[in-house]
Amino acid sequence: MRWEKMGLVYGPDGSLPWAQSHAMIPTPVTLNSDVVRVFITCCDAQGISRPGYVDISAHDPLKVLRVSESPLLDIGQSGTFDENGVLACSVIKLDDGRMFMYYAGFELGTKIRYRLLTGLAVSTNNGETFERYSTTPILERTPDELFFRGGPCCLFEGGRFRLWYVAGSTWTNIDGKPMPVYEVRYAESTDGIHWPSKGCTQIEISDSDEHGFGRPYVSKKLDGSYQMHYSVRRRSLAAYRLGYATSPDGKSWQRQDEQLNLDVSPSGFDSDAIMYAVPFEMGGETYLFYNGNNFGSQGFAVARLETA
């Protein structure tokens, strides 16, 4: 694969109190033949995250049509798993018109830095607003997945909900700083709400320079097979790089990171890190939305797949 980087699509201008910086984890959903809604997560002046959206033209990925003025979901009440941040990771449209938003709730720790667990919010107005399904996570901590059950990506296929997410129970020390250790796992559910207490490992840490993976994004290819775009936490770089894997069934994966062929730039917003990639088909072209330095502090960008 060869990609043409087209630049930033959107970044907060500082006019909205809840969106002073960042447009993290871009997640596109087609609203109609003219509009693609890209769900994002922004940060306020204290670095606390809330989800919003950017509507772009279905004919031009750089043309912004509308930006949400208010967050789609506020942080949780004090003492809950998402009291310090809500990071939207996956949005699916159901046959009954509802949208399910799977998000990672950010909870600060005392003897660990933080905990990430997965929550669910539901929209009945095509993604204009969302309400929590519960004040508790749908992926609660378990003995096998104690600190991290986050970064969810959900597909609804054949009457079942399929979820890929990151999970782990340990931390590692890198240059004097504790950093999370987690791998990509998989689970299934009949209602999208109740899930097993432990997922099956899909992508495991296989290199001594790796210590974790960022939000896996699974999509189906034209031939019926699956592809996964994910981010790789590297010890030597103290930053993310992109990873890529393919699977015939979404449950047995072959890593092909080197085939994605999209890396940091010599300078600019993605010169130190690149992460949270998601592919999208538009007007017969294949695009990739992604974030750059500091988890997308300047916004999210797009690259176009070159066909020749």
C-alpha cells in the first residue's frame, strides 16, 4: 500500500470550552449520500475528554460541513469509571435506528496511574445526542482483565455483536514512568450489552519493543475477509506507530504491519507519532483517517490510498 497524506481535516479552534484541543480517535459513520459523520474526542483546558463529531462531505474528505457545538456525552458523576474522561471508540447503526457508542471511560488511580473500562451510550436521533446505558461499565474489571478493558470496536453481524478491544492487568516501567501493558482480545454478545468476563487473545505482544496496542478498528473487505488497523505502543520511541492485520473470519489474525506503509512525517503534526487509523471508502477512493503527535492534539488527518 502507498498513501498520499492530504493533511489535517479538523482541529479545535479553542472557541468551545469542552473542545480546547485534540480530535482523537476519528470514527466515521455514513449519515446519507452526502454526509459522513466523524465521531471524535476532544479535551478541555484541564485535559478531560468528551466526545463530539465533525460532519464532512461524502465527496471531499477535507470539506467540513458542521461541528458539534456541545459534547455528545459529558463525563460521569464523581466516583464512576468515566469521571475523568469519555473517549468514543466505536459507533454502530442498528436496524431499529438506534446508534450504539462504545467508549472508554478514564478513571484516575492512586497506586496505578489510571484504569480504562468500556461503557455504552445510546442515540435515538441519528447521533445528535447520546445517553448512557448505565453508570457502570459494560466491560467491568475482572480477575483476568483487571486494569484495562477499553479501546472497543464493535460490529453487528449475523444477529451477534462482535467486539475487539484491548485488555490487560499489568504495568511496566519505561524510563522511570509506569506504562500500561495490554493486548487485543475478542468477545461476542447477543445484545451488545452483556459480555464474557474474558476475551480471546487476537493480537499479542510479540516484540520486546512493544508494550501495548491502541484502539483496534476492524472492518470487512470486499472479499468477505477482515482487516484490523491498530496502534502499537513502542518502548524505544515512547510513542505510537500504526499496525495492520488481516483475517479470514475476524478471529484468527496475521500481522502485516509492514504492508500498511504509513509512518510519521519529517515535520509537522505527525512527526513524532501516528495512531488511531480507520479506513473509509468514499467516491470510489479509499481513505485513512488518523491522529498524529500527542494523541491528536492538533486534530485528525486523512490520507488517500494510491491506486497506481
